[in-house]
Amino acid sequence: MKNYFFQAAKIFFNPETLVPFIIGTIFLSVLGNALNPIEITLKEQFRRGKN
């Protein structure tokens, strides 16, 4: 069991695996920050339409 954990950790922390993961994380955070104002605007428009 111990051996599997260290093998998985070695694969995960390999630069070939870690760099795309970090790039994807940054991409998703930027995308989320860009969509947040659009979501707020749509919510405000929906509230105005209901009242």
C-alpha cells in the first residue's frame, strides 16, 4: 500500500503532470473571474423583470 502512494505522488509531482494542472487551474480561475460580472448582471436583470 505504501509503495502505491509513493508511486502516485511521484507521477503527480512530475513536471510533465504538474505544469498542465497549474496552467488549467489558472485558466479556470481567470475564466471564473471573467464570468462573475456577467452572472451578477444577469441576476440583476432577472430581478428587475420579476418586479
